Amino acid sequence: MTIVIIAVIMLLLLMLIKEVIAPLHSLISVMFYFLLMSMLFSTLLMPFVKQLIGIFDYMPHAKAMIVSAVLFYFGQLLYTLLEENEYAAIAELMFSAVKILIVSYWLKQFIDVLKEVSVILQRLN
């Protein structure tokens, strides 16, 4: 409930700033966006992800799937923010970097699986 109240207060402040100091509106809105996102991330998303990883702890790649989903969602939020502020080229570059980060995370997981498979194949020979 606290986050909703803070979001409403931020919205009211942004509306006031848009009417009074229009040139600073986009700068302050981005600052408020990151403040609200960091608050949501630390109070809601991180405990949820930890609980979700704990539930699916017995699955071999559940952690990688959850981390990938969180990174993709975070990248999508930043992409939307940058694109709305008319930074489409930077948004594309940043979102591509997030995708590369996800692939590199999965490559590390895949290399571990390949090592195990190669050990099994060596034992069969």
C-alpha cells in the first residue's frame, strides 16, 4: 500500500512540475521513474524472485529461467522509457545488450551441461 501512495504522490508532483516547470518535466520524470523502480525492485521483486527460486530449487535450470525473465522485463521497461523520451537508438542498443547478457548467462549454464555430457560419454567409451 505504501508503494501505491508514493506512486500517487509522485504522479501529483509530476503533474505540478509539468504545469509549473515544463522544461524540467522529462528530467524529473526519469528521476522519479528510477526511484520508483528501485523501490519496487527492492521491496517487491527481489523477495518474490528469491521465494520463486526457493520453490523451484529442485529444478535444474529454474534459477536461470527466472533470472532471464527478470532481466528481460527490466530491459523492456528501460527500452520503453528511453523510447518514450525519443532515444530510440539508445533504447535498441540497451535492449540488445540485455539480450546478449541473457544469452551469455545461458551459455555459461550450457557449458556446464556440455561438460557433464562429455564426462558421461567418456565413461561410455
